[in-house]
Amino acid sequence: MAQYTKHPVAAPPTAPERESTGHLLLRGYIIVVLVLTFAHAAVYNLVGQYGAGIVLGVFLLATLGIGVPMLARKQPQRFAWRRLPWAAVAYTALALVSIAWSQWRVATIITWLLLAAVTVNALFIAHVLTWREIVRALASAFKWILGLSLALELWVSLVLQHALLPNFADLPPGKIDPQWYWVRDNLFDGGRLQGIVGNANLLGIISLFAIITFGVLYAARVRWRTTLALWTLLAAYFLFRAASATAYACAAAAAVVLLVALLMRRATTPRGRTRIYTLSIGGSLVLGAAAWFLREPLLGLIGRSADLTGRSSKIWASVIDRWHQHPLFGNGFSSPWLPSDPAFAGWIKDHDITVFHAHNMWLDALMQLGVLGAILIAIAFLSLVWRSWFFAVDRPRWDLTSNRGYSPLTLLPSLFAVVLLVQGLTESTPIMLWGWMLLILLSFKLKTTPLVGVGERERVIERGRRRRRVP
């Protein structure tokens, strides 16, 4: 006869497994690295050119100091050397070799060290964090940048009550060009906001990245969703007040890609997917052609000229002329252009400020590393787009089960990739600093971990242990 007992045979309940203190500190360090990379312009405005270089050097040494012992101990597991993003690595190697024929050797050496530092940090982050941790770290970094931007804008408008120059320098007598300001004191007068990064276009793109990151986390039903929604509203406000035509174009492209990806997830047959591909490609071509022919009135609505604020008539023409001098291997790597180098000082000026990149990543790559460099960049981005797209639209599958649910986090790489590609038409940042970090980070992570939260690699990083083999 069955009897009730207070002594069940099941094991007693245990507390849930918690992250180690060391891993929490590691994630905190990576968030600081991401903040300093995305807001490198803020570091430059705060401590100057040499100070910003020292900061990046210190964090490179710190990353090596943390990462090399982990690689020696094969923690969290063995580094996936064979799955490196080889096209991007080849571009980095070509940039180093270009010292041999560079027309600006000092600038090549300095900027290559910057490129190498960003590459090392990106590979390190992809190796030690899972997909969930990477998205959470990006979200934390964007929160810090947006929060500090709001705080700085409020301080300038309410306390300082006049525009702020870099390095907190005193305002000179007379009127100066607004392009020199770190913060223009536009918070309450309706002008463009620049935030802590000191550039409205950069603030707009970072705000767009933040909206995408917060959105996928919200869809993944993380905790504190109300707070996440408030951060999304702040990012949308900065995107609107930055009034960046490039950011608006990137947002439109990301919205189209998101819509197509969601439709692809709902398609149940190959014929349905083919129909979606046909309609989306055809519609994109029509919209692209319409935007090109109507570029003048469209740009006029947001106060921009048809030549994209002097890019095509002044900057791009000069860059193409210099590329023609060495078309195959280029003139030598330098991203960004160093205004202190005689080859760039006063070469192209905008508002009496020396321009430090070509405002087009493809022309910049052609001028610096020639046709070979542009081909490597094209292969690197093509690989990222290809892998990220199927990462987003294919169901996670590693056995015979074919009806597993999608993870919202898998949408992030493809949305980031399209933003970088569209931004690269009018900016060169996708091949320098945080743009290069995203390219390396996402490409390497997609190759090493094609599933979110599934598989040996994700489990080892999250839990810090391997499954014992059954003899």
C-alpha cells in the first residue's frame, strides 16, 4: 500500500550554476574595450592623438596578457586557427607588407599598429564569449555611449552653456567653424547632436546599432525588458537628432533585410523561398533605381546636396587621381589618414579641417592597397554577408530534427553587415576601428560557432568544462 513520505528519493534541489568571478571580470573588461573602440573619437577629443594611441596600446597589451595564458592552457578551449577570417587576415598582412612601397611609411606603421590592435581584440572577444554574451556586451557598451552622450549634452547645455572644444580647450575670441566643436550645445535649439563621440554621423550609426542590439534582446525575452525599451527610445531619439543621411539610409536597408529575413523564416517550402528571393531582389533593384534618380529631392529633404556634401566633386575625385598613380598595389596603407603626415596635411580640406578618410571604403581601399586590397575587402564582406544571412534564415539543425525554433539573436550579424555595407558607400569607417572590429568579430564567430547556445564550443565557453567522453 502506497504511503505518503517526507523523504523523497529524488536528489535535493541545488542552487543554479553561477558564472565565476573571473569570467564576470573578463566580460566587464571586454565591455570597456568595446566602449573605447566605438567611442574612440571621444578618447581622441579627451586626451589627444598621442593619448588615444597610448590608451589603445595599453588595452592591446592587456588583451595579450589575458589571452596568451588562456591560449597556452587551451581555455576556454583550443583556439580555432583554421577558421580565421582569412580574407580579412590577408588584408591585414597586405597592409603590413605595403610598408615596402608606401608613399607615407610612418603613417603606414602607426595605423597598421592600430589595425592590428583592433584585430587582436576582435579575435579575442569572439574566442572567449558566446553569442549571447557578445550581444549582451555590445548592448552594455552602447548603453554607456548613449548614457554618456546624454550626460555630456546636458552638461554643456545646462552648466557650461556654450559649445565645447576638444580637450576642454577655451573658446578663442570671435566666431569659429562649428566643425571644430566637440559638442555644439544644440540639445535645446533643434540642431544636430554629436554626443560624446563628437560627430553626428557617428552618433547616428552607433544609435542604429544600439536599436538593432536592443531589439534582438527584447525579442529574445531577456530580463528588464522595460528598461531595454527605454534605452531603445533614447537611441531612437539620438538617431533622429543626429540627422545623418547615411544613418537613415542604413536604417532603411536594415529594415528591408529584417523584413525579408522574417518572411524567409515563415516560408515552409523551397518554392516559397524562391518566390521571396525573386520579389525581394526585384523590389530592391527598383527601390535602388528610384532612390538614385530621385537623389536630389530626397537629399534636399534632409538638407544635403546631390554631390553628398562635396564627397563626389572634391574628395572622391582627388582619391581616384591618387589611386591612378599605383592602381594594382596602391600607395600604402593608412586608415585613417594622419593629418600630421605631409602626404595628407592640407591635401583635402573640408571646413578648413584636413579630411582623414575617403568617405568611401572601396575608394579608400583602392587608393591604399590597390585593386588587390579592394578584392580582399570584397571577399571579406561577401563571406560575412553569406554566412550571416543563412545564420539568420536557416533553422538551427545538427541532427534529424528540423523544426527547432529560431533565435532572435541570429538576426544581428546580417543586420550589422548590411549597415556596414551601406555606410561604406559614404564613409570609410567599416574598414577601420569599430567597423573593422565588427567585421573580424562577426566573421570569426560565424565560422567557429554557427549555432547559438548549441554545441561543444558554446557549452564549453558558457560552463567552462567539457563533456566527458564515454569509453
